[in-house]
Amino acid sequence: MSVVEGYIQARNLAACLDLLAGVGETELDAGLLAAFGTGLEGTSPDHDRWTVHALGKLTAEAARVNIGAGLIAFRVEAPHGYTRAVSAVLRACGEYFLDGRPASAPDDLGPDL
């Protein structure tokens, strides 16, 4: 098993969990999504407080980074052969709003950019 770490945009949480569930060969259901959402309350990577959930073959840990920063830290334990896919998901969820724009792009650019 390997551990992949990264940060995602908080607004991408549901999409990121859905993608990670696909990599882990399972499906994300409403109960698990809700458990992640409520589990994030009181978490902090700085204080080593994480919410931990299984996503099929993966184990995902998540914690809010400084409330207001809009980021969630992730640590995902994955079997060998899954780490590149997990890295790609975390990178995409961290660098882009999953509407196709870079996360650094202003919200007022409109849907064409």
C-alpha cells in the first residue's frame, strides 16, 4: 500500500469523492458523501485530526485546511497500481474547479472560458 497526499478545492469535494470511489472500484452513495461532509467538522491536518472512510480498495482521510481557505487536505491509502490514478484525481480536484476552469480563474469570467 502507498499513501498519496494532496489538497483539493472544497467545492470539488463531491466530485472528487465520486472519482476516488471509481478508482477504488466502488460507488459513492449519499450516506458516504454525508459522512464525509459532517466528518470534516473539527478536523485539522495541523492537529492530525482527520475523518477516515473506505472507498472500495482505497482508504481516504480528509481534513479542512484553515476554515475560509477553501481547501481540504487528503491522504489516500491505495494498493500498488492505483497510486497514479489517485494522484491524478487529487491533482485535478486541487487545480481545477470541475467545470473546466483553473482554480485560480476568477468566477466572473463566464462559462465560455
